[in-house]
Amino acid sequence: MYINADNVLTPFLSGIADAIDAMGGLNGILASTALLINGIYGNKIAESMRSMVANIKVLSGLE
């Protein structure tokens, strides 16, 4: 049973390892992930940071 599961998973995991190697290893994966997240959530992240700064100013009495 375990041998059959291993035989099924091995090509899948090898494919993932090959894709990671093709993207430049961990550095490539992190860079690609950061670009993807920035592309999807970039505007929301910037808006949230501006809101956070405004709230800190209000709470600290600077505004």
C-alpha cells in the first residue's frame, strides 16, 4: 500500500522540485510570490498603510 502511494507521489513531488529549481530555487520562489501578492493586493496594502499612519497620528496626538 505505501509503495503504491510512493509510486504515485514521487513523479508529482519531483515535478514540483524541478519547477522550483527552474525558477531559481527558494530566491526565485520568494520573488515570484512577492510579485504575485503585490500585483493582487498592492493597492490594498498601500491603502492600509496610509490608514495605519493616520490612526497612529490620531492616537499619539500628532494630528
